[in-house]
Amino acid sequence: AIKKGAGELEGINYEEFFYEGYGTGGIALLVLVMTDNKNRTAGEVRHTFASYNGRLAEVGSVAWMFDKKGMFTFDISSISEDKLMEMALDAGAEDVITNDEDKVFEVYTSPSDFHSVKDTFDKKGIKYTLAEISMIPKNTVKLEDKEARQILRLMEELEDLDDVQNVYANFDIPLKAIDNDE
């Protein structure tokens, strides 16, 4: 089992690809998987979608709604917006956005510029709270209450599947919708 997980067994080929689907409220989901058995994984993913009123979709029906981007977040109290914007754009970033609700600055890069921008932040000692290449939705759908809880449970169940590496979605859930649930 350890050798299998480490990819050391001969004759086993792992494939990485996306499943595309829709959840409650028309939320688009991209599920990144790495598997040695597409049939097993497809059944698990399909079953999980169906358990939460979702459905798998045709290839390409959801992917166009997302852009692959490098993303950094910074605590809004850790740096001034002007300083961050100047530094990020000089390093090759595409955009800097203030997210007042989450109290963070978001810096976006092309995937090819991600490491050079990261190196610039590291060399200047600027501390980010997140640095990753991700699938960023072009538009978001606002969800609240029951639909918000249901889509979060679907994502959690998908992420718990062994072959799932990451789940991306295009929802926007206000913090108050999550806080009221707890």
C-alpha cells in the first residue's frame, strides 16, 4: 500500500484530470483527481454528486468558467495597499484586489509568473497568508442558508475521496451564512 501510494509499483499509471459538474443552485464545480483507476473514481465522484443533488457534466461545460491563475493573499493589516500594488505589479503580477469582507488583499498572476512573483515577495520579506496556483472562477453565484450548507457538504465529501486532489467552485457565500450555521 505504501509503495502504491508513493507510485513505486511497476505497471501502475496515474492520470491527472478534471471532472466537471454542477451542485445546488447551479454552482459549477471542477474536481481535480489523480487516479490509477478511472472507472472507480468516476463512480465515487458521480455517487457523491448525486448524494448532494448535484450532477456530473460533459467535458468543457464547466472548465470555461475558470481561469488558472497564481494567487497570493495578504492580511489587510500587514501591508499598505499602495506598497503591495507597486511591488506586485513590478514583479509581474496581473492584478491586486482588496477583499474587504475577508480582510485580505488578493494578488493574481499568470501561472508562468507565479514563482518569480513569489520570489520577489520572499526576498523582500513580505509575508503572504496563501500562495498557490488555483482555478479562479470568472463569475460567482451567491448562496445562502440551506444551499450554502449543502454545497459546502458536497465539496467536503468530494475532498474526502482518496483520488481527489482539489475541488474548485464558483460560489460566493457571505460569512454570516456560515457563522449562523455554527
